[in-house]
Amino acid sequence: MEYRQLGRSGLRVSVLTLGTMTFGGKGAFAKTGSTDVAGARRLIDRCIDAGINLFDTADVYSAGLSEEILGQALAGRRDKALVTTKARFKMGTGPNDAGLSRHHLIAACEASLKRLGTDYLDLYQLHEWDGQTPLEETFEALDSLVRAGKVRYVGVSNYAGWHLMKALGVTELHRYVRPVSQQIHYTLQAREAEYELVPISIDQGVGILVWSPIAGGLLSGKYRRGHATPDSTRHVANWGEPPVRDQEKLYDIVEVLVEIGEAHGVSGAQVALAWLLGRPGVASLIIGARNEQQLEDNLQAADLVLAAEERTRLDEVSAPALLYPYWHQASTAADRLSAADLTLLGPHIKR
């Protein structure tokens, strides 16, 4: 297993992270999976054997049950794991039971610690943007939690580029604890992060953790042109996270994934994961598994090496269109671009 530095921190994380949204199966999360404590222990046993050291959950997953199961499954070996959870979404019926206020963040952290059965969180993440709470209040609360020894590092998730830059500015101005990571959606099917979020990561030293790296199964190879049933075709068209805006382009991407996978004797999902691990700024991919077979397949992606020409094929079939001002910069600013700029513009300038 390879380990990468998480942003500008000294923390080293495995390139694969076990996501635990499938733990619990309570309420709306039942459709993602319903792994119980015994099943969670088996998955975590295999992950630790493979070298995975980061385990991701959130208070909202199965209304806290995912955290409880993860805590029980890690009992007696907490020192072998880095545990990260998230807060922001509604966890009660009261007016202050959601958001990123000092009130809610501190209460949410205390509740997560209790459910996880631990004294500290290795990484505490803001699960989503809160445009109604001042960033100064949010990051002062996080700073307090770090100083109290309850949190070691902090990160954000699902922020826009200007949200993240504003947050970094606030932490620098007030000398609050600085985010070391951003957890984002980023796949061959959805490369919007390359416009702003990836360049910010390179420029500002914020590590990228990728959620749903095979797009909720879209890139598994199951959904293919000519192989899909009418029901599955409608399912793709109505996909929620991420939305499928160009179904034909998705099929083009999957065909290349499957072809490259067959050449290596591996699944298309492994190829999709290996492609992501080669992208700038990516620290770790959060893989989920309903069962041990899915986990084993995903684990093998850490050892898959794609040839340069295979990466080029995947880059080209999935390339996002250049929006303004990027197309203008590609044609007029090529003489003075940074390494961060080139993560998006480099291929266009070479052409």
C-alpha cells in the first residue's frame, strides 16, 4: 500500500480509504448497504491487512449508526486506524441541530466521539457549505476542538472554489487551524473539480480525498451501450449523484475502461480507480463495499499501473470542455501559467 502526505500536514494516509456509508442501513441509507458489526469487522480486518489506515464516516450516515458500528469494529485496535467523520447535516428536530455554528459543531463532535467510542478524531470534516454561518465562527469552533485535544486535523467537503479560498483566508487571518484536506466528488465521468478545486489543492497544499470514485457504480462496467436493459438505461438517465448529463459520453468512457481492464485482466472499476490515483493532488480514494468481494476488487486498484497511452485514452474520452475564462487563458496566457494552472490547461496548450 502506498501512503501519501495529506496536504501540507505531516499526516500520511493510505491511497485507499474505507468508506462506511454502507454500515447500518438505517432509513434512506438502507439503499447503500446494511453492514452490521460482524460484517464491518471482516471488512476492516481485510483493510488493515492490506495497509489501509484511514476510515471515513459521518454523523448523518444511518443517523449515527455507521459511527457506532465503526467504533465497535475498531475496538481494541484504535491505534491502528485514522478515523475521520463529518458534521453539518440535520441530526435532530431543533433549529440548531444542523449547520456549522459553534453550537452545532461542538455538540456534533461530542456526539460523534461518544458513538465512535474514542477520545479524539484524527480528521474532522465540514460535510457541506453553510452560507449562513460566518466562517470565523466555524473555524474558531474547530480551533477550540483542536486545542482541547478532541480533533487533530480538520478538512472541508463539497465546497466551491471560492468557499475554500475564503476559508483558507479566514484561517490565515485569525491563525485558526487550517484545513489540510477537501473531500470532493471527482471521477472520469465528472471532472468538474479540475476547473477550480484541483488547482487550489496544488496551489494551496490541500489534499484531495475522493468520495464515490467509481461514480456510485456508473464506472463499474455494468452500464454499457448495447448491454443495458431498458430499465437500467432509464436508471442511468435519472441518476442522482452524480447526475448523468451526457449518457452517450458515459458509455464512451465505460467502453474504454472495459477495454483497458480486459487488457490487464482486471475490472473496469479498478482502471477507474487507478486513473484517479494518478491525478494531481489526489491523496486517497474512499472506497465503499457492500461485501468482501467488492472490497477485494477495489483493493487491487492500488497495485494497478496504467501505461501512458492508456491514461491518454482515458483523459481524452472524458475531457471536460474548457469554460470561460479557461479557454481564453489557454490561448493567451500560456507564457505565464503556474503548475496549478497547468493541471487543467496543460493538455490544451500542448495541442
